[in-house]
Amino acid sequence: MAESTTNTNSKFESIRQWIVQHKLRTVGTLWASGVIGSLAYNWSQPGKASVKIIHARLHAQALTLAALAGAAVVEYYDHKAEKNADPHAKFLPLNTYSQKD
């Protein structure tokens, strides 16, 4: 039982790490799947095509806002835990540029 829980936790952790490293790809994929799913749902309902497209766009916007909020929460907790405080620090040396008096 403990081995199964550890395996599940490590799989969840690996998925979480991938999402943290690929936030924009995750949000874009979620948005695209939301648009496709909403279009598929709305197309099965009676009504005009223009209204169906507008409803699909509104659903996709709401889903995008939720995904961005989720990415912000993940980023906040990662920085709070200091696991990945500044992944770009090695590319931006701060002490190499000094101000002239």
C-alpha cells in the first residue's frame, strides 16, 4: 500500500514539475481543448452558427482565465517554498553592471 502511494505521489510530482516548466504550453493546450470542446458542445445544440461560435469563445476565455489563475497559484507556491526561486538567475548576473557616480 505504501509503495502504491509513493508511486502515485512521484507521478503527481513529475506532472506538477512539467506544468511548472511549461506554463504557457499548458495554458495554450487547455485553451485549445476548451475551444474545441465548447464548439463541439455548442454545435450539437440548436441555434445560429454565429451564436455558437460566440459562446465557444466566451467559454474558452473563462477557461483561459482559470488556467492562468491556476498557473499563478502554482508559481506562488513554488516561490514560497523556495524550490525554484529564480530559474533564470544563472543567465542574468546582477553584479556585473555597476552604476556610475
